[in-house]
Amino acid sequence: MKAIVTVIGKDKIGIISKISTKLAKHGVNILDISQTILQGYFTMMMFVDLEVMDISFAKLARELELLGSELGVSILIQQEDVFKSMHRI
Amino acid sequence: MINPFEILETVQMIEKQKLDIRTITMGISLLDCCHSDMDIACQKIYDKITYYAEDLVRVGEEISLEYGIPIINKRIAVTPISLIAASADETDYVKFAQTLDRAANTVGVNFIGGFSALVHKGYTKGDINLIESIPEALDITEKVCSSVNVATTKSGINMDAVKQMGEVIRETAQLTADRDGLGCAKLVVFANAPEDNPFMAGAFHGVGEPECAINVGISGPGTVKTALESVKGESFDVVSETIKKTAFKITRMGQLVANEAAKRLDVPFGIVDLSLAPTPDVGDSVARILEEMGIESCGAPGTTAALALLNDAVKKGGIMASSHVGGLSGAFIPVSEDEGMIEAVNKGSLNLQKLEAMTCVCSVGLDMIAIPGNTSAQTISAIIADEAAIGVINNKTTAVRIIPAPGKKAGDKVEFGGLLGRAPVMDVSKFASDEFVSRGGRIPAPVHSFKN
């Protein structure tokens, strides 16, 4: 199963490092990563592989949400299908 | 891979523009639950619903979490109860409604629809009993929704049923007077009722439907409005194209959720309903889309044309995005459930007459409209007759969900809470239609040629 992690918020030091550490801890592999500043907001998208993940999707989503509030950014994880079905015919 | 702008667009549609899936509705056939002993029939109904829908809420929540898209309601629609209850020896069908309510509470759904009767051409014994049970059923149950189909294009309008439904609506309002007539918010009178509608209060599982099916209703007025903000001042060609593209994206989301729910529940996918369903929240209003097109306040001249364009463009965009489209599939204009409509009524730009005109070009009739509590049953029946005529002649679904708010007069407010929202009480004509309504009989089916 593949998913997309979206991080939106105010830029600060260590966002990528903390999120990737969390993902690595649970066996989530980062396949691609892109970041940009849009309308003054730090916006990062990670394309990740959940094949060998050691926790449930629900728990991972919850942990990322908590990490997001610690960092003062919003972190979402959504299955890749939602983007594919919306933007690709 | 999907590009970052597309990802952000989707995230913002959900986070900022309130895009959601309004409902996953499981249709369940109860045709095998008939029995002459009402208690046995009710037990069969309870067992069947709780067996089929056991995992509905859990699966809905899982999909919502994994795809990151809110799914607001999980609902059940069943075979019109008049067909099932007709086999029972008893004539009071309130117990069937209580059974539906109990089953809905057990599986945790928000609403259950199908306390219904189809009487467009005439009544069976079961239909008579069911309709007489409606006021009490809606008073003592919480989640049960009721609907009665009084007209179709092929059979005309059953004016006896129209007359009776005016009385039933009044009685339901009186019984639920302590809740501003809330019972009437769970009762719809239809012309050309669809058999696969996932939206309440009019959902039921038609006799042409399979044993069980998953139907999904989408939402997303906020997304359409935001898209239109980027084409301010452009021609209607551009407006229409923009709505089509947005509707396509919204519907694809609905199709994905529908497929996934059907797969996980091992139930066939039925349809996606393309209706743009508003909520009372700011930023989730159909009226604001019409205003974005250049109407100062919803109801001003131009509103009907704007709504016609919106409704048509949503269908054009949505139809390609879904393998099966059905249900009501049109923009909803429920007054109490749409923040922009409420404000338009309060400002005086929108009245009952204009709403009636608007229902000629969209689903789904006069919806969630509070009228003075002293409105006569005959006037309510005449309003139903007008709306049914629009549906019958134009070969489309129309409905009336109207609340004669007990003790309230025009300009007062009623508060239903949640998705049902709050409604300003609207004025109705002071002129009587009593003699018209009391004629009874049937208005014949219209000719289907010579259309002008």
C-alpha cells in the first residue's frame, strides 16, 4: 500500500528530520519527497510505501497528527488512490 | 507520481472547502421479512438489518481515516415498509418503525429510511395503515425517516393521497410541537421518487433493487464556489466548464469511496448520487454558488437560470466520473440546511414562490421549509400538488418536506440542530385552496409528446 504524507505549516528547523525519523521507526519507506513554500507556508509532500509498516494505518495517522501538533504544522497521511482517482482518468 | 499542486488541491478541498462524502447508504431488501404475525415480521426485519449492516459504520470510519476524507453519515434504506407490513394482521404499523429505530441504534447509523408507501396510483391496505401510522411513528422514533410517493409521470397525481398528506404533515407537526415540529423534517412527499436515493429523509430501497446495495451521496458546494471565485467576470462558457471539472473531481472521490465500501462490505455497488448537498455551515452553501455567479442575493432575478446552469454542469461533470449515477442527482436547495438560503430568506430576497420556480430546474423540490403553524392542511396539500405537477410534467423528481412550525408565524425561527439546521418561518399565500384539494381523485398522467 502506498500513501502520501502532506505537511503544511510554518517553516522551522528539523521538520523533515523529525517526520522521517518517525516514519523510519515504523518501517515506512520514503519513495519520493518534494517541498516548496506556497503562500508563505512550508508545504512538503512525501510519497511513502507502507508495505512493511509495523503498526496499523490508524495508529500511524494518529502518531503523525500528534507529531504535527508538537511541530506546529499539520501532517496528513492519505492513501495514494484518493489523489490518483481525483486527478487521473 | 501525482504532482504537488494536485496533492495540495485535494488537501485544500477537504480541509478548507469542506469537501466530504455526505453519506454511505446501504440499501437492504426486506421483501423476505413478511409475516402475518407482526412480532415475527419485526424480529425478521431487525435480524436482517443488523446482520447486513453490522460493519457499515466501522467500514465507513476506516475508509474515512485511510483516505483522509470525512464521511458524514452512514445510513440504511429499506424496502417500503407498507409492502412488508401489509402481510401482518395488525393495522397499527408504529411497531415496525420502532423496530427500524432499534436496528439503526444497534448498528450505529445516523438515519434509517423506508417507513414509506408508494401510492401514486392508489392505496393498498398496507399503504393506508402505514400512512395513518406516520405521525406517531415519527414522534416516538428518532432515526426513522418516512416518505410517500403520491405522483409519477406515468400515472399522474393521486389527489386523495395529496389531500391526506397535508393532514398527516399537520398532525406530525402537532405531535412533535415540543421540538418545533421536527417530525416533519423526517417526512417527504414525492413525485417520481427514485428507488436508489441515498439521501434522507426520502431514501428507500426500491423493489427493483438487489438484495443489498451501497449507494453514495457526495457533497461539495464549497469546492464549487471556490473554483468559481477564480473565474470572476468570465463568461458562462467558462463558468460551466469550471463547474464540470470540479464536479468531476468531487464525484471521483465519491466513486472511490463507493467502490471501496462495496468491496470491504462485500455488497454490490449501486450508484453515486451527484447532488451537491449543502450544510448549515458557512462555506458549504449552494446559495453562495449562485451568488458567486453574480446574483446579489439568492432569489433575485437570474437565480433560476444560475441554478439551471449549476445543476446541469454538475451532472455533466459527474456522469463521466462515475460508473453508475442515480438517486436524486441535482443541486439541493433546502432552506434550513443552507446558510446562504437562510440569509436570503431573512433578507427578503428569497420567498416560497421563487423557491417553487427554482425547483423546476433542480432537485429536489420544496425542502426543509418552515411555514406558519396555523397553515391549513388544505394549503399544505395544494403546495404538494403544485410541486408534484412540476415533477410529473417535467419528468423529474420533486418533493415537499415542509414544516408547519407549531405556534410560529412568518418571521419567527425554528431550530432543528445538526445537519437539519435552523429555518426562518416563511410566509404562505393567505388565499384558500380548500375546494380544489377536496375534489380528490386523480390528475391524469400527462401526454408525453407535444412538449412545449
